[in-house]
Amino acid sequence: MEREIKSALHLKDVQLFLDECIRTRELVRLFVLKADGTPVTYDGWLVSSGNWKAGTHKLRNPKNGQIRQIADILIFSINGHPVYI
């Protein structure tokens, strides 16, 4: 079975998409690095807010209410699309 190769997205497009997800309440799947370099996958999380000046977005887990703040620059993949700067 052949895997579909998804096109890469620029970081600014990802930030715009995350801001749109705040409005539409769309669930996202993100692969990011924590500040210490540990990879983390957030699958099925809601985007609750964004701050373009700080370059961050807040995610909320709809199942248990946990909130995480991520740095946009550390996003490596969104919904299966690689992200470039």
C-alpha cells in the first residue's frame, strides 16, 4: 500500500491555520518539541488561544481539560503535514 506524501506548510500558514482552528473548534494533531528537546505528540487537542507576538499557542485536551502552551517555532508537523520555517 502506497503512503500519501503530504505537502509541507510554512510556519506562518500553520499559525494562520491554528488561529482558524480557534474559531472553528477543529481538533488538531501536532508533533512538537518541548524546551528540553523531548518530542511530544498532541493528537485530538483543541487550540484555545494564540499569541503572535510571543509566538505561542495554547492547546486544550477536550477529554480531561489539560492545557499546554507550545512555541510555534517548535512545531514540526501538523495534521501529518511537515512544517518549515
